[in-house]
Amino acid sequence: MLNTLLIEDDLDLAETVVQYLALEQIQCDHASNGVAGLHLLNNHHFDVVLLDLNLPRMDGLSVCSALRKDGNDTPILMLTALDQLSDKLAGFDAGTDDYLVKPFEMEELVVRIEALSRRRSGQVQKLSCADLILNLNEKTATRSGQALRLSPIGWKILELLMRASPNTISRDMLESSIWGDETPDSNSLKVHLFNLRKAVDTPFNQPLIHTIQGQGFAIKVPTNEKKA
């Protein structure tokens, strides 16, 4: 069952949405203001967030921006009565993944929830795994607070691995994502991974970059630690 969070101050609409989604086998928790919604998001896992724009205590744009700056990649569907292009652009700039203008049909809401639930948001501004942090806006990488020096290719590999973490990415997928159809010789990826490991793992106690035999590569938190 999908687990969603609705952050909406219109209690009548919220009750209608929660009840309708329950009929569609979609669990929906509710928060009536931005601060309460952000607290729930920081302490619980949700597959999709339904976020009103005009909220008391903390508006929807601020909630969305705070989540993305913190590295939360939960897909966000913004719900609002504001239908101007500038309003939509502001929502996407803050980190929303989709936009639905009120009033909306419940059937369309369900379709959009299901579509968003099948992926993670690409709007995050920070990716983290244990003490390794990538700031996507500033194009900086740090581990235990120490700046890492990465080549452009090394950065691309690390970002791909971090976005997929803890899942594995195959060698073919890495090469295709980095070089497209112009894949260099077979040793190029090996060399770049070697240099990336030197920067990310060698100076530290625990390795984070792992070769998964017969599958590819992954960034994983050591079993005795938790993902940040």
C-alpha cells in the first residue's frame, strides 16, 4: 500500500482526499500546517507528498525548499488554486515534481500519485550517505567535513551512485550515462573508479564504494552504520 502525506489547511478538502484515497488502497496521513507537515516528513517515510501552497505557519514553497535542501527526495505533488505560470515556475524552482490546480478530479489525483510513487525526486539539492555529502547546487563533495577533489567524470560517477544508493548500478548503465554512445576503451571506467575510490574511501576508515560481483557498483553504508 502506498503511504502519502497530505499537507492541507482546508479540513473539508483534506477529509475528502483522505477518505477517497483510502478507497483506492492509498494510506494518507494529514497535517494542517507547514510546520507539522515538515515534522512528519523528517520523522517518517512517505512515498508521495501532497502539498498545498498557501499554508499557515510555513507556506508550501518553504516546506518544499527545506526538504530539498536537506536531501529529501520524496516526490512532491503541489496542490494549489494558483494557476498562473509564474506560480507553477515558483513551485518547480522550490523543488516540486508535479502540479495540480484546484479544483481537481480525484481520479486524476490518484493517477498522478501512482506515477510519482514509481520514482524518487530529481529535485534534491543534497545527497548523503553516512558522512559523505554531495551539494548539487554548489557542486561540492565532502566526507567527514573534508572537501573531496574530484574530476568531472568522477563527480558524474559519484552523483549517479549516490542517487541510486543503496542500489547497484551496472557497468553498462554507468558508461551509457557518462559517455552515451561514445564509450571509450574498456579500462576508462575502471581508471575513473580507482581514482574516485582514492578520493572517497582511501583516507577514511570505512569504504562506501563497493563492487557487486556480476552486477555493478554501489555506494552503501557499512552494515554497522545507518544512512544519513
